Amino acid sequence: MVITMTKIVGVRFRTAGKIYFFAPGNLDIVRGNHVIVETARGIEYGTVVGDAREIEDDKVVQPLKPVLRIATPKDDEQAAKNKEKEKDAFKICLEKIQAHGLEMKLIDAEYTFDNNKVLFYFTADGRVDFRELVKDLASVFRTRIELRQIGVRDETKIRGGIGNCGRSLCCHSYLSEFIPVSIKMAKEQGLSLNPTKISGVCGRLMCCLKHEEDTYEELNKKLPNPGDHVTTPEGDEGEVHSVNVLRQRVKVIVEENDEKEIKEYAVEELKFKRRHRREKVDLSPEELKELQRLEREDSKGGKSKLDDN
């Protein structure tokens, strides 16, 4: 079987945005270049995230659109002007929303590179009839107007912020696509199941719960559960008090001279029959209900409303 390859270059259109593939043609494109490409939204200005390379044809959605050109100083100037215009467009749209009395929260305004369209991103609790608002905005900007309702995760991705770890939010700094997150991941890592402690700035389960999930799953396979009975190197029977997943250490309650004592062992020193991991949930009904709600919303996944190129 002959495997055919296609030369591609990855391009992003916003910070930590989804990466789209384009054909570089004969252009000498390297990582960090700004390029002009044609997308479903029109002509756009993007940033190259890696040097041109070849990948298998079946990993590319055909037909692959070409890079029109490497951005010129004039293109860079146009992109900078668009950023300034977006600030004014945001203010105008905010005023129009208030004038129409609409229950919606404006998040961002964005011009396509060729100024063929202005997109306004907003959040709202339900559906919003913004037809009159669109007409009003079209009369002001004299171009195509699109209002797009986004979710709280997309809002946080646009605005950014600082997470509990003290660092810039993953979704805003590098995470190009949202990943499904579940309560099971928090349980596997021995984290508190308090909704306020495992929820991010967006109010959803933290994306970083996924980062170390595979490692914790593998390490937990080698450990007994708290409450399991094990045999120590001395031949004593004991009950597991707690485990340290990363250090692979186990604290065991053993009885000596009618007195109970906690001793710590490396897991490989113990003999035990591995059973299914028990999941202790010490939560109020309200906390459990809130966790289940967060998990349902995160499991929906779906494509980000910011990605439509």
C-alpha cells in the first residue's frame, strides 16, 4: 500500500486558537511568520505555529486551501488597525445592546482581515432575539454583521485570567481545543470533590484535571485501596490507612502487642489482591448535585463557537 503525503503548514487566528492546515506551496514559510489565507469567513491574517512539514493525506481535510502570501508590512499594519477598530466596534455594540434592552453580555468584537464582516461574541442565559440589533449595527458599520452566542468556556478562553495555580489559564495560553473532563478524574487523583475546589474560573470542571489523568490511572493500578487488607514484609496482616500515589507508598494499620500502629511501606513490599478502586464520596446532597451538573455540562463537549474557519 502506497502512502501519499501532503505538505502542510499550521496556522492560528487567535491566541491558543485551533490550528488549521493550509498548503504552503512554494513559499518559504517558517514558524512565527504571519500569513494571509482564505478561510470560510473570507481573507484572514494568521500566525504560523510550525515549520512546513509533510503528513499523510488521510489526516488532511481536502481540498487544502493555499497560503496566499506571507504577510507584508502593509498587511501587518492592516491587522493592527483592525484591532483598534474592534475596540470601537465593541463600545458601539454595547451601547446598542443597552438601547434595545437585550439580556445579553457582550464578550468580544472581531473584524475579518478584509473587513468583509464584523463578528460579535456574547453570552446569554437563553435564546435572544437580536434581529433588530443586527439591522441597527449593519446601518452603522456598513458591512456584514454576525452575532454569535458562546458558552462560558469560550468566554474565559477569550478574556483569560489566572487559575488557582497562579498561572495564566490553560485555555487562554495554549489549550487549542476543550477536552471532556469528568469527576472520575478528580477521584483518581485523590482531590477534594468540593465543586468550588475543582471548578475553574469559567465555573466548569478544570481542564487541567485531564493533564495527569493517564499517569494517575497507571500508578493507581499498582496500589491497594484504603481499607484493603495487606500482608506486610514481617508477615503481619494489616489494613490500609492511606496511600501516596506519586511516591507509591502505603500506610498500614498493624496490631502489635494489642496496640495498633501505623507503619509505612513501599507498595512492592506488600502482598495484596488488587480490587476495583472504591470511590468514597463524602459530600452533601447539594454538593453532589452540583458536581453531577458540572460533569453533564462538560461531557457535552462539542466544537468551540470560536472555531469556524
